[in-house]
Amino acid sequence: MSWRSNRYNKKSSKDFGWSPSWLGMNEFNDDLHNAIIRFQVEHDLKPDGYVGINTFRRLQISHEAAMASPEGQNNVLIRDRLKPIAWHKTKKDLLPPNCYKNHKKERKPHVIVTHWDVCTSAASCKRVLEKRNISTHFVIDNDGTIVQLVDTNNIAWHAKGANKYSIGVDISCAYYTKYMSVYTKKGLGQRPLLSNSTVHGRKLPTHMGYYPIQIQAYTALIRFLCETYGIPLDYPKDDEGFLCTTVHKQSADNKFAGVVNHYNLTKNKIDTAGLRLDKIINNIRELES
């Protein structure tokens, strides 16, 4: 009976991270039950209307193929729907559902938390996240490709205490200068070096910064996310009105709406040192004025 499969599929959806929208449906009902059977028949699976592990694997492959950006179109996945973004390089490389929390209702994040991945590429970043069962929504690769790892409606595990109401954006950067040869051997060129970064009141050793194309991609993504979710174009400021380079009490207490560096939330982090959120946000404001 379909009511049994619907009950089963609700649990399956929660466990595996799929939704009825993957089959063109909105609810767990008889229509979904029949759609699953049709899908199973088309893919030589047992047509029982239950999304078990084998059906889910086929369903996930089909969904990811459907989400792939058509030639010349770049977009972001928001609640199982693709929304165009004004950037020329995007990619979907979704993490498995055990790395994030599937969120059924429409989510309304009010802050974007910026990280660096301490990896040499977006692909390496994904492997580390998958191994650790954690996640971020986006990672910006060395060539400026915006790689989406998690639907923005789902809760990624990237910043303890802030995950529920935030979107995580990583900029791929290995940080330590000893890894510079990795980039040059790949033909990516020297990364900028930052020697005046100060976080939590202390000056950091010289470290690798961000390729200009990464900053451009980050700017495009921030502009898109703020517009899409109504997130204010704002950044944490100190008592004198300058970019805050330590823990920002309002941000740490979930009373700030805007774009923050991870170090604004906790003294245990220094990312993203040297990232001038003030200049980036002000540039976006000028574009929109």
C-alpha cells in the first residue's frame, strides 16, 4: 500500500537527503509513490515505490545530471532549483547527504561565513570534507570556478554555532608558503603573498593570499547571495568603524546580518586573514548604486 511506502520514503528522504522535487513532486503522497515506480521501471529496478539504497543511488545520479549547467549557462542550486548567477564559471560537485543536514522548509540565512580550505584545490577540499563528514556550501577554486558542494537551502556544517542561519563559502588556499610550488607546477602561477595580516591582535607570519580571479568570483557570489536572500551588504566593524579583525561580538552572538570572516565568530580561527571584506562589500555597493 502506498501509505506504507510514503512513510518509508519520508524516513529515506531524511536519511539520504533526497526530496520529492527530484521526481517532479511536492509531497509524499500517491503521486510520488507512482512516480517512484515509473522511475524504477525505467532504470531496471524493483518497482515497489520504495527509495532504498539502490533506488537512491540511481536517483542521485539522475538528479545530479539534471542539475548540471547547460552550455553557456551558470547557476546556483537553491532548494532543488537552479538560479542564474552573473559569473562565467560554476560547477556542481555535491557532497553526500551524511555531510550536511537536509532542510525541508525554506531556509532564510542572514549571514555568509567566509573560510579558506587550507587545501590546494576545490577537489582536494571536497575530499577532506567528505572524509570528515562536514561541509561548506561553496568553494572557489584556483581558477575562479565557483564549485557548489551543498544546496544553499540545506544546513552545511562549517561554523559551529552559526550553521543553522549561515551560508559557508570557502576560498581554496593552502595558506602556508611551503606549498607555493604546488601551484607553480600546475601552471597556476605564484599566489600573492600577504605579510601584514593581523588577526586577534597578533601579526601572522607571511602567508599565501588569494588569486585576483578568486576575489572576482567571490565578489560575484557574495553579490548573488545577498540579493537572493536579502542579506545586507555589511561587514563587521570595530569601534572606530574599520574592518574588525578579531571576534565580533554581534556576529558571535547571532545578532549581525551580513558577510563575516570565520575569525569574527571565534578566537580559534584565523581565516580568512588578509581578505578585505570592507573593500569587497564597498565595491559591490558601488556596482549597485
